[in-house]
Amino acid sequence: MLLDGIRVIDLTTVVMGPLATRMLADMGADVIWIESPEGDVLRDYEPMRSPKMGAFSMSVSRNKRSVVLDLKTPVGQETMCELIATADVFVTNLRRKAIERLGLDEEKVRSLRPDIVYCMANGFGSDGPNADKTAYDDVIQAASGLASTFAWHGGEPRLVPSILADKVAGVHVAFAIAAALFDRARSGQGATLEVPMAETMAAFNLVEHLGGQTFRPQHGDFSYSRIRTPHRRPRRTTDGWIVVLPYSTENWHRFFDYAGQPELKHDDRFATGGERIKHSDELYGLLDDIIKERTTAEWLAFCAKNSIPASEVIDLEKIGEHPHFAAVGLLQDDEHPTEGPYRYVRDPIKVDGEVSPIRHHAPRHGADTEAVLRELGWDEDRIAALRPADTN
């Protein structure tokens, strides 16, 4: 696997950090997840079959090993230092003050392993006034401008019904670490990374929306009008819902012919891609009346025949039953050694045609503590001395 031989010390909690390290684990890294004696908060989120094995936690902890350490104690700190000395990557999303109190700042960690990739994943960048502000997904959706986009349609700011900021930032964390490991392989030097959620999400939102502010002084409107129009939405057919997206001029000409409105092919507002974007409100405003005249199947058949992007609206709860996702095996069934039969979403990436296997099922709280300590060379007496304080 791509990251075989890479060891990651994972001192992260909740979603952003655990998702990032799970991505690294899926690619073959040995991810040692350092948990407190109480366990990560996600472990207690329902549903679950047994204590501290919540479904949410299971989805972000596969292929990792769980080690319980009380980092507020001398023995916990000493053990953490021993682990860091064996690692290629140290990643945390604890706040900076907490990391400093634990003695795990960059200077200390690099003294233990000079070439380590040290990654801080936080809510806000370290050189801004919000540097030490507590941040969760809801807060970042608001702070990054995402929530405000819903008001463009005349409504109120809203949150996306997904922990989008956590997940986008998590992907950036994994990417940054992989890039730093690649550079280390060439240079022999470690890197210090900072991945702040707010800046990551704001940059993500501005890819298409910076618009006229790209030029100084501003030239043109802010944001991408095709995305901003309230008419960009799924359409009702005679028997369901669909998204149809003619994109090229040829797409639109065939669409207008099929809709029985060929005269629109000669409308100056819709003649070119630039004009269609400029007149997105008018163009997309036509679609409701057109789409509702046919069934979903009829529209899908027409779009497939004419290479026009389209999809029926798929119920997320039933996505595993959809013919495409079923064929590619996105959802997999397996047997957990303690939780019994369960389902998980496989890593969507293929490497040389193969998907990442489950090397370790989601670990129970502290399940791998003793095995990892033995790898460090601890004898049974030393392990036994730690056991009463750090195991359930």
C-alpha cells in the first residue's frame, strides 16, 4: 500500500482530524490513535451496540490502533514521547494552549524526532485574532461565509445538513501530510504544517465566488451567477425529481429541440457559454415548465442519448441500493470481532485497480495499548504498572 511503513501518532478528536488520519490509515499508514482514559467523544454518540462503540466513531477509526494514555500524568507523557520517537507524523487538532500544557509543541516533538512531519489542524490560523477560539463545524460554516450563501435567495442564513467544514478540512489535512511526506523522502527534512478550518473552508467557498473581486479594483460582480441563481435546483418531473444540466452549446440546442422550443437556439441571451452564464436566471427559470412535462425515465434516456449530464435525485438513505453504487461496492458488509455484523463505506480511491482493505476493524477503546507498548520494548512488569490507570 502507498503508505506502508509510515507511522502516524494521531492526537485528534471528533471529526476533522480523525477523518484525515483514517484516510492515511486506509492508504496503509500505521495510525496509532492516542485516546484519553474517557475516550473520544464520538465513541458515545448513538447508535451503538456496546459502550464506546458508536457508529459515527466506527466510521472514522477503522484501520487504526487505539492506545489509551493519560497525558496529564508523567507516565503518560513519557510514553507519548517514546511513541513520537518512532513516528513519521504527529498530528493534532487540540488547541495550541492545550498542546503547550501537554509539552507537545513543535520544538519538543522535533527534539524527539527531528525529521517528523508536525501537523496542527485547528479552527483558525495562528496569526489571527481568532487563533484560540473554539471551533466546530457549525461555527466554521458561519465564519467561512458558507451559511450566508443561503440568504442569496432571499431567505435566511442556513447550515448545510452535513459536517461539510469538518470533512473538507480533513481532506486538506490528509493531503498536506502526504505532500510533506513526499518532500521528506526527497529532502530528508520534516515539515511543520498548519491547516486551519476557517481559512480552508473560506478558500474552498471562494473558488468560484471570488468573481469580480479577482481584479483590483473590482471588475464585475462578486460570485458565480450560474451557481448563485435560485433557479439552480432539482426539477420535478411527472413522477419524481431530476437534475438536468445541458452545458455545451450543442447540449442546449438539442435540449431546446426536445423541449419543443427550437426558437431558443437563436436567442442571443443563450447563444454562448458566457451569455448563458450572464443570463442564468432567465435560462434556468425556463426549466421548471419544460422538465415537468415528461417522466424521469424519459429525461434520463434523452440525456444519455445526447451526452447531456443528468441524474435522478437519489435518496441518501438508499444510496447503497442504487445500481451504480451497488455495482462498485461502495458500501461493504463485514463482521466486527466485538460488534458483530456491520456496514461501512469503503475508501472510494482505487490504487492499481484495488480498493483499500480493512486491516483493522474500528478498535475498542484502548484495545491496542499493550500491543503497542510491547513494540516499544516494554516488559510485562512495566505494562502491568500502567494497566490499572489506563485501561477500562
